[in-house]
Amino acid sequence: MALKIAIIILFLLLVVSLFTSFTFLMKDKGGTRRTWYHLSFRLVVATLLMALLIYGVYTGQLGSNAPWDRHNFEPRPTQQ
């Protein structure tokens, strides 16, 4: 459960950073480096988010319940 909460928090940080960076881009018109700093922060957060997603799938804490993935987990009937 902690992994899912961490993923949600990182995703929300990513969205907030996106809008903050856009606001600085429109206000500063390229005059300061705030947009660059927020872009760097967003890159770090996105990397952490991807790492957590890969870790969750690898350890089995996250999975897929999509209908098209069910054939991978159900045994196929043998022909006799």
C-alpha cells in the first residue's frame, strides 16, 4: 500500500511541477532560470516514478487486471 501512495504522491508532484514550470515560463519570458530548475525537478520526479513502477511490477506489488493479459496467467488446455 505504501508503494501505491508513493506513486500517487510522485504523480501529483509531477503535475504540480508541470503547471508551476508553465507559469514561470509565461511570467519570466526566459529571463530567469526558474523554468530550467523546474524542468530538472520534473525530470528527477519522472525518473523516480518510473523506477517505482518498475520495482512494483518486478516485485509483484503492482499488476495488470486488463482482460487482454489474462491469457498470460491462465493455463492453456492440453489437447488429447
